[in-house]
Amino acid sequence: MERARLRLDRRRILKGAALAAVPYALLPDARAGAQSQPVDHRPAEWQPAAGTNYTVSQRPTTHSVDLVVVHVTQTTFAKALAIFQNPRKKVSAHYVVRSVDGHTAQCVRESDIAWHAGNWDYNTRSVGIEHEGWVDRPAYFTDLLYERSALLTSSVCDRYGIPKDRAHIIGHHEVPGTDHTDPGPQWDWVRYLKLVNSA
């Protein structure tokens, strides 16, 4: 038994030495095949939605961008990303903000049209931001979620010249024809707009 272990350890050492001798230039990049995409909002990480869940565009050349639509996921951050990455779901948002720490994922480029509002006209002219949580669980609306989301919304408004007011930063429930209620009555609009304007 001791001999078998020594032989196994010796094999590992020899394999390790052989690998160490291979020049790093010949080894494949750890990210080979992975698509890297620059994000529009620098603190965000790129978590792309499936290409079947949004419309490729060249906004603001093809469509002006004059709204930010605030959503609440009604699920967890991870599940929201999984939904956007599922090619059969036919839904996406530009961003998802995590509750616990305000971490932000970008799923669709701002130049493209995310399918988040349930109204084509509003989709073409808005940036959709999902927030992890449920409309009836205000504990999910943490300080960090508000702060990081407000920073994101402020930067979107700056990029497109969108006024930082309630006429241009709206809830999903305010989109004509929608049956959604998010972000719900627990969302603190006064606080949020103050944070957006002070970011």
C-alpha cells in the first residue's frame, strides 16, 4: 500500500514537472472561447442575456433614449440572470442590481433594445434596470441597492441627457398597457430621486 502511494505521488510530481516545462505561450488562454464585452456602466459585470431575448440596435442613432424604467425581479439575482440567459424566455433587462451589496450585472448593451417593459415603444426608448427582490418585501431594498442603482441611473441619464425626474425615471407599473405592479408601494421614490440627483 505504501509503495502504491509512493508511485502515485511520484507520478504526480513527474506530471507537474512536465507541465511546468511547457511554455505558457503554448497553453490555451483560460478564457478561450469566452466572450468578453465592455460594459456601458464601469462598475457592472457583463452577464449577457441570450441573443433571442433582446433586439440588436444602434441606439441612440436608431431610437432616442429618454426613459429609465425601474423594475423589481420578483425572484433572486441569480435566477433573474438565468431567466435572461434562457433563450426560450423572451425577456431581458439592461441591468440587474443585487440586494445585499448593490452588485450590478449588465445583460444587454444600452445600444440594444431589452425586452423589459411589455410595450415596444417604451422598450425602444428606455433603459431597464431590475432590482433583486419582491414588491412586498421591503427588506430587499437595502441602502447599497438604492445607492448603486441610483449611481447607475444617474450615469444613464448623463449619457443620454435624460432629466433626473419622475417623468423620465419611471416604475414598470407606469408603462402603458402593463399588468405589472413593480417596483411597488414600498419603493422609496423620494429617496431614490435624491440619490440619483446627488450621484
